[in-house]
Amino acid sequence: MSKKIGDVILDLQNISLRFGGVKALTDISFDVRQHEIRAIIGPNGAGKSSMLNVINGVYHPQEGKIFWHGNERKRMEPHMAAQQNIARTFQNIALFKGMSVLDNIMTGRITKMKANFIEHALWFGRARKEELEHRQKVEEVIDFLEIQHIRKTPVGRLPYGLQKRVELGRALAAEPSMLLLDEPMAGMNVEEKQDMCRFILDVNDQFGTTIVLIEHDMGVVMDISDRVVVLDYGKKIGDGVPDEVKNNEDVIKAYLGAGH
Amino acid sequence: MLYREAGQFKTTYAADQQVFPIRQDRIGVIALLVVAFVGVPLFASEYWFSAILIPFLIFALAALGLNVLTGYAGQLSLGSAAFMAVGAYAAYNFQLRVEGIPILVSFICAGLTAAGVGILFGLPSLRIKGFYLAVATLAAQFFIVWCLTKFPWLSNNSSSGVISTQRLIIFGYELTTPVEKYLLVLSIVVVLAMAAKNLVRSATGRAWMAVRDMDVAASVIGIKLMPTKLLAFAVSSFYCGVAGALYAFCYLGSVEPDGFSLDMSFKILFMIIIGGVGSIMGSFLGAAFILLLPIFLDVALPFVAELFGLPFSSATVSHIQITVFGALIMFFLIVEPHGLARLWQIAKEKLRLWPFPH
């Protein structure tokens, strides 16, 4: 690997998350380094998505500390993640169904737009200028993801694979420093998966974006990620480079079951 | 055949992002405006102005307000008529109590007052959604009408809260005839409709639609839910408030609190359901449909009854009207939830390709 992995930018220490009596995450610690592709894997219900929701502030863990670029994060709301340059995609596509591809991706840049609603209503000054500037940036994302032909299509009309791609576009439009991907390849055919892998690697490579990824396709995970965390029943059972994790006893047990 | 965009190439993003990217649409809209501002005043009769065109424009404005809130921001509201009442009474009180305030300024202040009240009743939307929010806005409907009846100060101590509006004087010129009032209403509606169109195609509108379609994703992207929803309530109520002020000053001339009933709120809601939820043009189509249908039935039903030799009374006409409305709303909810505006859009898409299938 030629790329340069940097310092730790996200450090999670002893995270525990409960919903009433249900323990979703128990005492989990791991870190994410700049510019790496970090995978989170585990069987269904292991707490992977909860982990992502903790990272971008949708859930608030009862215990544990989160350090972002060395500073401890105290109160966290979802919109603050966007301000800290963390973008994400969702497991079940969370696009804005009533809007076109272009509008969806434009929405990804909303934190960078400064005009207020009165300027928007009058289509005056900053409103007009920003709309054109950001359109330029959005078109770059559209080119990158090769979705020029559908830019005016309402996303509800698109096939699943393209919707996933548009959702990645919406996250990329924010020019994030860290990108959280929740099963970006679920339900895709081989060709679509290859495309998606290519986009993820290109994003990582060209833009230097750090990527945290949840994925069930082990082939993909072992191929593209630098380090892997394995969760099972809300506990961390493995952490390390793909080869290490592949040969970890606990991991094999979790995936194949004990007593064979 | 004429509706083709072939040969109209966009070379800049500005050209691609204009309100009407297709030339035929631009020509059509300009023609429509010319007809509305010049043609109609030349030919329409007084009855048309005071009984059809003015109420149509006013209700279209109120429907536009509700459409911003319900269609774009996804917050269901049953309080539109109440916000209109706030606008009507606020405009009256500004005229009454502020020395020498121009009428247009008091209309704007009326809108702002309604916006303030709208924000207040929009606060529950931060915690509740859908039907429960509708019930919360229902509270606005009853509370505001009750307030206007209960506190005589608001109607300058008139009996049962009836107000008679002041004279309409703009730049020293008094508007008295229906034509003049029509032109005033039309100008205000055109300006506000353009502002609404600009809002919904900008970042503000995208934030509203994002909250409507998927609020968790919207907040993760960095949209703050509270200001976004409250802004929708404010803008929506502003439009309803201005519509209410126009309703009192340019249409009826004298209004009472009970006139702004729940029935009227529902009527406005039906306008956007039939016209098109989440469409500026739909608000106008819906208002036209809901206001013209009763007139059409009034004329058509006796004729039909006579044809079949059926006994007929005016009560029957109103019963049939209600039945037809109910049936139409069910029809639109099931068959075309996006209303007349979507039908129009589909027709345009077909027309662009006609006579070819693809």
C-alpha cells in the first residue's frame, strides 16, 4: 500500500449504549486513523449501525468518551456532525424521494450555503451567486460518480443501485473529511459492487477522505479495508488488519457458530 | 407539436436553473400575465371580479401558504383559516391604531403578525408529527377564533367581533371598484407567488423538502430541524395572513371571527390536495377548481334534473356539492395524490414526445 495513513483522528473509548434494558454496545474502544478505510463487521444485530449512529451523534452513549481530532466531544447533535465534516450514508436508503438527483446532492452542500431565506425569496445577492457556485461543485460530484444522465430524475424513479450511488454523492457533496458508509453494497449485483468499490477507493485516494464502512460482503471488506473491527452482541471481539481478523478464533466462532 | 424543447441548449448553469427553462413555458406565463393584467380588466364583468376572480386569487394565496407548510415542509396544518383571521384583524387594527400607516404596510405587518402566531402554534411540530400535529394546529383554529370573539379590543368593541374594513387608499388614490381591487390583489399574489417559487427552488426549499422526506437524514446532513420547521410555519402563516387581510379588505369588506371557520381551513386543505401537494401551480389550480366547481354545479344540476324530470330544491344542490367534493377528494387521494399539477406535468411530458412513444 502506497498511501500514507496518518494520525488517529477519531478515538472511541469504552463506549456503552443501552436502550432501556437492551445493551446495544458494551465497552467498545477503537480508533480511526486519518486517510484509512476502517471496516466494522459482525453478524446481524451486532451493533454496527448503532456504532455509526454514536459516531455521528444520532445516539448518545451512556458511558465512554469520544475524541475527535484530540478534543473530547461533549454534547452532540446530528447536525453538529455535519459541521465537523462527517458525512454518512444509510443502510436503508435515506434519500429525499420527492427531489431530483441534482437537488438531493445540492442538499448535501447546505451547510456551506450562507444566504438567508429573504435573499432566497428575492433571488438576490448571495442566493443567486451561491446557487451557481455550488451547482459547479455538485456537477463535479455528478461527473465523479458517472450519473450525468439522471441528474434531473426524481430519485424515487431510480433503480436501487443508482439510488445508493446518489446517496454517496449527497454525502460527498459536503466534502467530508470522514465518510461513514452503512452497507454501501447491500443488495447490489457484482457489477454494481465493483463500481461502488471503485468509487470508495477513489474517494479515499483522490480526496484523502477517511472512510468508516459497515459491510457484509467479506470479500469486499478484506480487499479494500486497511483495518477491521469485529463486533458481536455489542462487544468487540476482534480488531486489526484483515489477515489478522480472518484468523481470529472468536471471529470465526461468531460467524460460523461454536461447536462444529 | 409546438411544445418542443429541441434546439434549446443550455450553456450556463444560470440558464439551466431559471424558473421556466423551456421557452414555450416562458411565453405561456408571460401571455397569462398579460391576459390577467390587461385582458381580464377590459372584458370581465363586475360579477366576475367580485364573485369569482378576487376570491380565487385570495384563496390561491392562502392555499400557497398552506402548500409551503404541508406540501414542501411536510407539516400538516388545519389552522389556515385562523391564520387568515389573524391577518385580517391585524391589518384592521394596524389601520385603526397606527396613525397614517399606508395600507400596503399594514398588510405586510398583518402577515408578520400572522407569522408570529404561526411560529407559536408551530412549536409543537418540534415534538410531534402527522395527525397529532394536525390536532395541535386544530387548537390554533379554535383558540384564535375564540380570542377574536372574547376580546372586544381586537375588533374595536364591535358587537360579536364584526369588523368593517377601512378604505383602501394607495398613494393617495382610493380603490373602490372591483377592477381596481382585483388589480391590487393580483399584483400582491403575483409578487408573493414568485417569492414562494424562489424560496422552494433555493436552499431554503431544499431544506424543507429534506425535512419532509427524511428528517433523520436531513439532520445528519446538517439541517437544523427546529429553525427549518419554524421558518416553514412563519412563511406559511405570513402568506395566510396576507390572504386574510386581502379577504377582509378587498373581498368582503366586513368580516366576523366565525367566518374563519374550520370549514374554511378544510376548504384550503382540499385545494392543495386536489391542486397538488408540493406545487406552486397546484395551489392555483386547486383554488380555481374548488371555487368554480360549486358554481358549475349550481348551473348544471338544475339542468340535469330537468332533463330527467326529477324534483329539485336548492338544498339538494348543496348536498350534491358536498357529495361530489368528498368523492373527488377520495379520487385524488387514491388515483393521483399529487393532484391536478401532476396531471398537467404528465401531459407536458407526453406532449414533449408526441407523436412518438419514447
